[in-house]
Amino acid sequence: MQVHADVSNIPISFTKVGEGPILGSAMLGAVGAEIYRNVHEAPSNMVHVESSLRYGLGQYIKFDVGDEVQEIKAGKSHALGA
């Protein structure tokens, strides 16, 4: 997951509930039952972050793309040459 954060250049947060679709259904149900006024209020009260990964820690990924070797660092890509 750290590589994903570095490549996409965004932090990644992990919620206490690992099943996103189930949590989403529960939020929609809470809105439907009028526990929360709208779909913007429900996540503010129902989603709790357990941990996060920062991005841009300087990790690199190298992979072959045709005749080139690509290098990705912190969301930026450039050819290294073959």
C-alpha cells in the first residue's frame, strides 16, 4: 500500500471497518431511516480512520513498458531508457 500512496501522490487511510461496501450500505440505511439528514452527514459520523500512510517517502518502482524502462517516484513518471 505504501507504493500505491507514493505513486498516486496521495495519503491512504484505513478505516476501522474493513468492508467498505457494507459500511456504505449502513450509511445509506442510516440516511433512509433519518438517523442522519443526508449522505454527507453520515460518513462524518460513521467512518473512523484507524491508520494512514503518508506519500512521497521516496520509494521507486521500475518496470518494463515495451522497449523502455519506466521509473515512478512520488507520482511522477519518466523514461530511463533501455
